[in-house]
Amino acid sequence: MERQEQFLEVIPRHVAQQRFHQAVDLDPLGEEEVPLEAALGRVLSRDVEAPVDVPSFDRSNFDGFAVRAEDTFGAAEHQPKRLKLTGEVITPGLRPRHVVRPGQASSIATGGMMPRGADAVVMVEHTEVEQGHLLVFRPVAAGAGVSFAGTDIGRGEVILRRGQELTSRETGVLAAVGLRHVWVQRRVRVAIISTGDELIQPGEPMQPALVYDSNARILADAVRELGAEPVPLGVVRDDEQQLRRVLAQALEETDVVVLSGGTSKGAGDLCYRVVEQMVRPGIVAHGVALKPGKPICLAAHGRKPVVILPGFPTSAVFTFHEFVAPIIARLGGRALDPRSTVPAHMAVKVNSVVGRTEYVLVSLFRDDAGRWVAWPMGAGSGSVTTFSRADGFVTIDRHQELLDAGEAVEVQLLGQHLRLADLVTIGSHCVGLDLLLSRLQQQGVQTKSLWVGSTAGLRAARAGQCDVAGVHLLDPESGQYNAPFIQEQDELVLVPGYTRVQGVVFRPGDARFVGTSAQEVIRRVLQRDDVVMVNRNQGSGTRVLIDQLLQGARPPGYAVQPKSHNAVVAAVAQGRADWGVAIEHVAQAAGLQFLPLQEEHYDFLIPRRRLRRPAVQQFLKLLEDPQVIEQLARRGLRVKPRSDGSHPGD
């Protein structure tokens, strides 16, 4: 068996970045002239001077009459000034033919060119026309109602500056001064290569042991967001000759080369070895003391950046933004906006490993005191959704062992703006709650959710860190759900939700379970060691039920603890486990057999001081909506009637 190599040198992040920047070009690539219709989103490579005045003539600001201001002095309602009309009507685009002489006036429309001799416009509302004469009832000062040539933009004035990104506002300015073409920075062409035998393209049928290539899509669109041009070169299998051909093409045709996967030093990881052989001067950093992203490999070909990102999505995206995005921005002549930060407090304790910088992706919530609370996402670098759902990240210094619950931290936002959610839910995941939140989103309510289990949801509600906590906690002594866990000092309202049936799930035709009951299944699996279970995460209501059924036993698979019913049925359906506990609707949707254990109560805890919030009231109304109740019933969920018919907000 081939021994896995170790990283040559794991170095601090700042050292890796310094080496990388010294090895590659950071100056803009050059410029090109593009037509105005293709300029949106591009970055100017030169200052733009106005070739004309804007407006290019003196024009009227409204409908009225072009006059000499001094001819209107002394005008009043009871004693109007009488001026002779020239007979000319000046409309936009028409060049005046008559000079306005003393005692005269010409009719003019909004945007019309001021005639020679006139220096003001009197509004039509302040005049009357009488037998070829104009009666003016209000005086005007010189310049009134007129935009003079060059007052908006003067010829030769710098109207846009080098390095400015062109939005619709800037392209409008360029059109206003008559420019048909504009000089912009050349787009950075970025090769994107995914590697690995396990990768298939979105749209292809899923098969065991394979994964969809999400990195290529994420990276291509991240490149576009930077104003650069992605050059997707597809998935390269673990074939050295194929990888050499594709890498050679990328080095020849693009400005930046980004590979993902194969950056570790295992037997099947080709990327770093091929890069090491083909790229000169070569690798400047391979292994950086950070999490996520330790395996990142930074190299230079000539002075062209070549980067191998880790294969796991969160690691790949994070290291792209940390190491590659700044390079692409500089090559494209644009400045990266500095990340905004917000002060927050950690919701729970987070441990770290001394010796490496750790970036903890967090979701932000407001507590009752109005402070930001940072909840670590904690889904691992292999998660596809973690990065998209996070608001920002907290940096744990390489000399620090942990962040304590309640500790003050600085959160760097992943975007420039943080949108505050109208409704925050923390607790146990359920397909019914998914439905309710989707309906709220359709009604314009911005929602945010964190699935951390019923126990953590209860704690969050007690601390005033959420609006709604979904819980299904079973009290073994009383046999009741949820109510026994609420203490008088909690100031929580227990809102009845719905009931759902929990049961044992297994693959159809499994002779070990067919024709028996859920209780008998539990008895059998405790007597043999060739049956593998899939558990649930600690703190969830389902985990409480499972531990009660097992009575202290730890059968094979007990340590595998996914966070949702969907993950449980996936493990059973794919043969990674033989049985688990999930709700009926999810099991049926996956084509599994289901043996009922008991009906459980999934309810909602709401901090009393948040009960009157509009989004909370909308949430409560959904639980009484007949259409919603019917949709929940189709998912095997029965909404519990109010015992007194009252609304929780009454």
C-alpha cells in the first residue's frame, strides 16, 4: 500500500499570501476598446473627458414662453405685463429662427432651445394669450427656467475616472456625452478545471459513490461576479495524460488557472504532482495553516497564477475568495471592496486547534437586547450549502484554543450588506416547518433558519435569540412532549403545532424486519451485531426517543448522527445503514418500509416578548389557514386544534 505523503511545509496564511503575491503579476493585464452596449460591468482603463457640453445648448426647463427677464419686471395679477408674440413655437429639436427683441416673447416647450435675445422662461400657468399678445402675471429673474449649456457637464471635464466599474448610471453618462466606444480593462480569463473520478455533471443520473460537480458552477459564477471571464474546461478524470493536456491548454489560453480537487498528497491526488512537473518556477506554497483550506496549493507559471483549491465545496469557495479573488480583481484593474464587519457575541463555545488560523462560518441573529449573536454553521468543509447560508465568518487566531459562549467577536460579512431576517427559527428540522417558512417567504417575509435540534432550540428561545423554536422533546417520566421542559421563568409561549408519526424505517424486502413490529425490530437488532443503524444528532427529539428505546445499548452505527430525517432515510436507502428512526412522510417519499413507533408532538416555542411581532403573527395565522392545514396533512402532519379556540396572540 502506497504511503500518503505529508505536506512539504505548512505555513501561516500571511506567509503563503506574501509568497504568492511576490511570484505572480499583480498589474492590470491591459486595455481594449469596446462598444458602449458591451461596456456594462467593465472597468474603465482611462479617465473619460466630456467631448461636448451637456446640455449642448441653453434649454427650457418647462412649458412656457421665452422672454427677456427685464420685460417682466413689475408684473402682477392685477397689472400684467403685455408682450408681443413672435409667432414662433419652439419645440424640442427645433432650432429657433426668430430673435426675441425687447417687448417680445416666443412660445417654448420643455427641452426647447432658447432663442437669441431671451434669457428666461415664464411658466405657461402664469400667462394668458390675448390677440397675438402675451399677458405675464408674475415677473421672472434672468436665468429662471433655463438650463444653460455646459451647466450639467462641461466640455473637457473628467466625468468618469480610471478604475471605475460601469453600472447603468455610468453608461448613461457616456451616452449623454455622445461616446460610442470606451476604453476598458481587458477581462481576466480564468480557467476552471475540476478533477476526480467521482465527479459527474449536473443533470446526469446520480449513482453510488459519485457527486455532482458543484465547484465548477460556484467558481465560474464567482469569477463573473469579479468582472472576469470563466473558461470552464470540464471534469478531468484521475488520468495524468488527460490532466497534462488540459492544464497545458489552460496555461496557454488563460490568465489565471484554477483547479479544484487532488491537492492533498494521497495516492490518487494527481493535481499537485502534475502542476509540480509542468509549472515553472513552480509551487510557492502547499499546505497553509488554516481551516478550512489547509491543502491549498499556490503556484506560478512564469508570473501567471496557478492555484489548486481543495475539492470540498466550502473549502474551495473560501480559499478562492481568500487567495484567488484578490488576484483576479487586481489583474482586472478593479479594487475589491473591503469586507464589512459587525460586532457580535458567540452563541455557543467553539473549540479550535492551536497552530492554525481557523475561519468559522456563522449565521447572525439579533437577541432581545438588539445585539448580534453568531451561531457557528458547523457543517464541515464538504457541505455544499454552508457557505451560501452563512452571513460571515469569525477568525480564530492560530494561538487561540477556543471561543467561549458569549465571547465578543468581530464577524466579517461575506457580502457588503447584511439583511436582517423578519423571522428567525432555530431548533429541530421538519418538512412541515419547511412548508410554513416557504409560504411566509412567498408573502414577502424574509426568514432565516438554523437546524440545531430541539434542545438547542429551547435554549435559543430562552435566551431570546430566535422568534420561533421548533421542538419535539419527549419527557420520559411523564410521557409528554415539550410542555414539561418549559419553566415559569422562561417567559415562553408554547404554541401547539402538529402531530407526526415516528417509526422504524428499513429497505423493502429486508427479511430481518418484514412482517414484524417496530418494537420487535428494536429487540432483534440488540441481539445481533450484523445490523447497522443510523442515529440522530444529540439534542434532537428523535435522539431522545431512540435512546429511550435502546435503554443504554450502543448497536453498530450508533455514532453516526445526521441532523435530519431526510439524512436518516438516505443512509438506509443507500445501504449505508439497515435501519433508523424517521417520520412517515419522509420514509415513504424515499420508498422505504415504515413501522410506526408512536405519535409525537412537534410544537413551537415563542419568546413572549416577540409574540406581537408582525412576522410571528403571520406565522401563527398560517397554522389556522385551511389550505396550509390540508398541505400539512398531505405530508402526514395533523395540525392540533386549539383547546379553547383562541389565537396564541390573543
